[in-house]
Amino acid sequence: MNPESAIETEVAPPAGLNHPSPKAVLRELHGVPVNGLNDSYLYKVDAAEFSRLDLHNAMFSASLGGLFPAPAREDIQQALMICNDGPIPAVLDIGTGSGAWCIDMAKAFPNSHVVGMDLVPVKASSVPPSNCHFEVGNADTDLAKMYAPESFNLIHVRSVVQGVKDLHSLFQNVWRMLRPGGVFLAMDGRLTTWDEERQEILYKEEGQPGFSWFRKMIYHMLEVTKVSTPNCFLVPVAPFNIRIQARNPSADLMHRITECLRGMGDDVWEKVDRFNLYLPVGNFDSPIMSPGERLGGKLFTENMSRLPDSIRPMLLSGDLTPEEIDRLTSGLREELKEPRIKQFSLFIYTWSVKK
Ligand SMILES: C[S@@+](CC[C@H](N)C(=O)[O-])C[C@H]1O[C@@H](n2cnc3c(N)ncnc32)[C@H](O)[C@@H]1O
């Protein structure tokens, strides 16, 4: 990171939104608004990003043919069943983004109450039904303050781990907040790619056969996530400045959620299960794709072509210059239209049922 260029100032939050601490909600990083509560999730926050996050939700719904993977459906429906003398079923979506999943869930389960929480106030593209509301908070620091034990029947955390520094404490909080029989549904990706035989593709430098701009982008995303920006600072020790880099330990655990949950012990979860979703990186066809994955892949391709704009503050906090990011963006957009190699991204869903 280049500390001189990381100019951070507080900016006003979007008008008309409720949040506990208006000043803390957004700050400016490299001239772009980012969240002001957390220093490891360095995506921009604006209308274009909320629209990309709507696309993110649509891409998973299309790929899975619903709001969660088919093999998890029975456990989730069971957890959301209404008991005559019990509280109404409640759902929490941590890091809800545009809130689209919450709104879809609230419509699909009208007898449940759905809460979405995020670092920034949600700007949903449609009016949430009355059984859905949104709150602002940081999953690293606020869950214990915001939610009582045994409050929820289902907790959903999708594509959020980049912004969570203490994943183990998140899992403990989730377990505490779940009612017995409640389900935790987590999904995160792996910042690498896979071929049609499901073998991992090795990273290639520019100029080498098999080089991919998409791989270059996710390589830099992983590097910045490991070294979270404001934790990387210069200590003046004459005659040199010593650079200290504090890693976000969760960066290495993004794809190991299943193992982390299983490792919590025998008395914690009734079961822990996993479902792998592979989506094509770019516009190509392959006999191994289902119709849902084909449709999801098209939305993923559109989503990825917008991603460099979303993560510009993150990439500028790493070692790429603005000119290098512009080259990466145009290279990526060309590659997505006409891929030179067939590669897939892996999205790992894990669900567990509380004992
Ligand atoms: C890539 S988006 C995913 C949005 C949504 N979960 C989905 O899958 O459509 C990640 C979201 O997580 C939020 N986030 C990241 N770190 C967080 C944290 N520590 N606490 C709460 N929200 C967080 C971000 O603000 C962003 O809205």
C-alpha cells in the first residue's frame, strides 16, 4: 500500500437513511466512498455498487434455482417451521449488501421476520415487505451488542468473509444467536480458478501461455485482503521507516468454512454439510454446465466486468497504479467476452444445524 495516497475523510451518508452513527457510516478512500466501520472491506459504496450487488443476488438465485442450494432446502424449511407456542421464525442476513436476498426471503416466508445487517445502510431497489428490515453494524464488533442469544432460526452469510477479521468469533456468535435446530448457511468463494476436470489452474504471469486477467485481478484481491490497509503502517525508526504488515487472518480461511465449523467440536452442530457451485468465468459453453449454471454464468460474467470499478479503492491500497488498474479493467472485459481458456470460479456453500 502507498500510505500517502490513502486519504481518508468522512463523507455524508446517503440521505434519508436510518443508522446509529451517521458520521461513521462512510469515509473516502482514494477519492471514493467506502464504509467507515471496517478497514478490511474496501469496496466502493454508491448506486452502481448496490446495482452490482442486486446482480450478485440474481446470479446465485439463477444458478441454484432458488434462495439456497437444493440439498440444504429441507433443513432450512424445517428450521423455519412455525411452532404454535413458539416465537415467529426469524432470519438474519449478515453483510446483506443490497438487501435483495432478504426481500426475496421475506416474500418466500411471509410468516417469518427477516433482518439484514451491513456496514452501510441498505439502499434496496424494491420496497421491503413489512416482515423485513435492515440495520447497520459490523459483524466483527457488534453482533453480541445487537442480538440476544437464541434469536434466529436461520443465519445467512454470503460473500462477506473478506470483511471479517475474526472468523472464529463470528462462528461462535452465530451459534449463540441461533435457536436449537437453527441453520447457519455460509458461502464464500475461492480466489483461484478451476478447469473442466475440476483441477485447479496454476497462476500464470502476463506473457506466459494461459495468462488470465481475471486471475490477475483475484490474485491482487487476495493480496490486499491478507494485508488489510489501515493495519499496514510505517513506524519511523531512524534512519529507516520499517513497514509493519498485519494480515487479515480470515483471508486464508475463506474457502475453509466447512472445516472450521466441523472443528468447533462434536456438541455444537447436529450436522455440517457442503455444496460446491462452479460458475464459468466469461462467455463460453461447456457440456459440464447445467442450464442454471449457464444462466448464472452469464450474470457472473456481467458482475465480474463491473468488479474492477467496485474494488478500485482496494486495488489502489495494494501495489497497483491507476494506469495498471485501467489496463487490467480493459483486459478483463475483453477476456470475459472472448475467453482464451475455459476456467470456472468455485463458490462453496456450507450449512450446519445447531444441536
Ligand atoms: C460482496 S457483498 C455480498 C452481499 C450479499 N451478502 C450477497 O451475497 O448478495 C459483501 C457485503 O458484506 C458487507 N460486509 C463486509 N464486511 C462486513 C462486516 N464486518 N460486517 C457487516 N457487513 C460486512 C459489505 O458491506 C457488503 O455489503
